[in-house]
Amino acid sequence: MQSITIRCGIDERLDCSLLESAREEVAAYPPERVLIQVYYCVPDTGAIETVLGRLSGMFPGCPVIGANANGGILNGQSFDGAIIVNFSLFESTAVKTVLITQNKDMGKAGLETAAALADPSLRAVIAFGCGIRDQVYLDNGLYLKSLSGALNGVPVSGGLAGAESGGRFSSFVFSERGLTQSGFAAAALSGPELRVFGDFDIDWIPVGKRMTITGMRGRRVFSIDDRPVTDLYRQYLGIASNLVSVDLINRFPLMRNRHGVDLTDLVSVVHEDGSVDFIQKLNIGEQVRFGICDAGLQEDGVRRVNRSLRAFRPDGVFYFACPSRRMVFGETIDADMATLIDMPASCGIYTFGEFHADGSGEPLFFHQAMSVLAVAEGTVAPDPGSPASSAAITAGIGDSDKYVQSKALIHLTMSITRELEETNRRLTEMAHTDGLTGLGNRRKFDDNLDRAIKTHARSGTSFALIMLDVDHFKLFNDLYGHVDGDDCLRSLGHVLREALHRAGDFAFRYGGEEFACILSPASASDAAVVAERIRSRVETVGIPHRGSPTREVVTISIGALLVDAGKGTLPSRVVEECDALLYEAKKAGRNRVVCRGTKRTG
């Protein structure tokens, strides 16, 4: 594979003399072995039709894809106000493009893209989508998921087109077939000798406590932890609520874990009532944390990706990154380009949302990140890298020591956060654990019972509540003393843990010598079997109780209630019914189980 790159400024408009320099070399390749990528990074959108016309006339039949952007990347350098054209010339790889002119049905657009690009030897796809429609930012995650699923794990890279000019945001993509402001352009690279490698870099890390989405409609989030979103930024960043802007929130974005990866969630609108519109939809109950990033973290990510690329030894690299990476590096933005040090050829753009799918996990549509796709033809042994290359990366980034303080600050913040999280975890565990038996305490029982009622009311399934206490326990304490009484209760706690085998079954110390179990889900027979198992095991343990009128060993009485929960089911009522069954067991002579079911309410 060979690459030819052309860059022209705003005033040059990609005239024919610039293209003529590539014409002879491109003509030596069949059109289907050529991929022309055009990155239109100038504010004047009127010239794009002229550019496409010239390419079509001078390179007939050659596949073309491209997008507009706020900046372009060429051979390890970033450019504003330029038109960048990259010719990828393949020896054996076939190129095919598609232009999808709708994005109202993202899933359908993904399937249409996959169908148009299908090939038995398909190796990789580069895709660009329009990032805005009617001045509303678009979530292209469903498109990527649909496309990746239909391609059965073929790597996908690319992102969303978009550029801002005069306070207005425009977004368009194109192929040799035309241009659209509401769709997708994609290119397929197919061939048995083509090697591909995809990677991504995020560099943002979550800090602080986990917060829960508590109020939302569509993509508009009204409250987190039952408070307006802007109130949280005021509290944690020390900024007045009326100064919380889109730019500020996206500098300290909220993060959530999706498919095992911590990703940022960007906002597009901040409303006067303190609510915000997210680009991607969140869900009630999802947990989020504040995210932070700095040049030190980004430098580490750049080095890691560069090492991976050098080991792959590509013929060319296609690079797609969020403009926010410029914000983090500031004047040293070219440090981000150190990713491409030692690469034979590279090109790309700054996208407003990045695509990454490689078949190893869920496809990722993310923001404030970088996605790279490396390609090479033929078989080349992996290269572990060399000291010279490592030095080149350092030179590309500049004085690495300038980030030592910021890296140390981030590490300190993360260390303190982890320690606080572990302390809070232990405190929460202590607050919900009975100190004598190690079982859940009354507070945890109340929480679990309430959760079980709500869960089973929604699903229409049943669960069981078991309540039990030690027969004649006061006589036991009077005869043997409170130390032996505590030992008896510990032993009972051990029996309960051993008797519950399923992940959804839990035991609690309800209070004094009374215990409870929740079996979720459960049938009437489940409740009866488990209750009898507990009763018989306690009796079998054989703790002496000479003062018991029932037997000379410790026994228990059990009430087991099958709960058929409805919308109006109250936890207090469920406990009352089960406690009544426990009383029946005692009244009937103790050391027995009484089991019954509830009637659905609500």
C-alpha cells in the first residue's frame, strides 16, 4: 500500500495543479484499488461540490469518502482551514463505498450500510455520520451497533462529521455518489492479504462518589440524586449555577461504565431549570461520576497507542479524534500527534463522536476520545519497538517532565478517591450487618424486602418470606447465661447461611432471637422445603436446652409466606402476615413450620 497526500489552504480551493501531481501515480492502479479520503476543514461549504467534481473528472471511477470537520490531521500534524486529500493505493485490496441519505432510522441505516459493503473478504470499514440534524446533536450509537452486528465483528472506525462557523454548526458527509447532510458515508476494505488493527484511547477517569440518575425524559436529565444537574456542578466545582454552561460541563463530564469501559457523556444544552440535554440517552437508575482528564493522562495514552501501532507495522493509519483533545493539550496539541510518530502515512479528522468496533466486545460510540485504524498488506512479523522509536515519541511530545506535576496530582486524587470508596464500602457494610451473627441486620432486611416487592410486582412472579425464632430462648438465657445465648444465636446464623443455596436468597437477624429469610424468586414448594431444611438442621445441631418444654435441644418455629406481590403490596403487611404464621407454629406446639400464600393486591 502507498499513500499520496495533498493539502491546500482556504484560498487554494484544491485547484487542478495540486491534483495533477498525484494523477499519474494514481492512474497506475485500477480504480477499485484506490481509496480517496477528503477532509473538508474550511468554513466555506460552497466549494465542496467543486472539489468532488474535480476528483471525479481527474480520477474517474475511484471510490471517495469524506466529511467536513473543524480540523484535519496529516502525517502527524494537525491543520485548521485546509482541505486534505489522501490517496490510499492498494496492491490487492478492493475498495467499495456507500452513501446512505437518511439518519432518522439509525438501525436501518446501519443494516443498509452493511448490506452495501458485504464481501466474503471484508476486513475493515471506515464510516462517517452526520452529527447534527435541525441543530440537534445526534446519537449515532444505534447505527454503529447495527452496522457492527451485521458485519459480524469486522473492525469499524470513523466518527461524526461537523464544523462550526459563524455560530452555526454544519455537518455533511459524501462519497463519489454525492453529498448528504443527514446520513452516512462509508468505505469497505476487502482482501485476503489485508491486515488491520484498531485501537482507541480515552484518558478520562471517573472520580468522586457514584450518583444516580433520578429524573429524566428522553435525553433530558432533570435530576441526579434528586437534585438539578447544575446544582451538583455548583457544589462540587464551586461555581454558581447560572455560570454552569455546556462548555464547563463537557470539561468535567459525567461518566458511566458501559460494557466494562468508562466513557464520558457530553451535553448539548443546559436549561434554565438546571436540567441538561445529553447527546446519548441515559436511563433512570444508572450511576454516573464526574470525569477528569489532563495532558499527563493524555500523554500516557498517546504513548500506549503508538507502541501498539509500531508493533503492528502498518502501511497507513487513519486517525479520528475529538476536538476536546486539543482543549486538553492546549498549545501543545501536536503532542497528541505523537501517536503517529514513526508511521509511514497517516490522515484523519477531528470528529464530534468517535466509532470503534473490533469484534472483541460491544461496539463503542464515544466522545472525547481517539479511534485509530491501521492497515497493511501482506504478512509482516510484529516489531516490539526500539529505543530510537521511544525517543522519537518523547521528542514528539516535547518535555515530558512538564506533566509530572499534573500526573502526580491525578494519581493523588485517584488514590484518595479509592481510599474513600473503600472506607465508605466498609462503613456501609457495617451499617447493614448484624455484629453478632454476621447476617444482614434489620435495616438491610427492610431494604431487601421493599426491593423484592417492587421487583416481583413488575415481573408478576412470587417470592417467599420466612420468619423464625428460637423456642423458649428466654429460658435458655436464664439457664445458661447470655454468653451461651450469644453463641446459640451465632450458631443459628451459621445454619441459615448454610441452608440458603441460591444467589437470590438472603438471611437476616430481624431482632433479638428472631430471624428472617427472603427467597427470590420462589414457589410454595421452595418455601416449604427451605423452611423445613432450616428447622431440621437447627434441631440436628443439638445445642443443649434442658429448660425447654419442647425438646432437650434448641429448636425453632417458622412461618413461611409465599408472596404474590402487586402494586399495592405493603412491606409492613407482608411482615404481619408472616409473623402471624410464626405465631401459629408456636401455638401448635413449636418446632414446626407453618406455610401459606398471600393474595395479590393492587
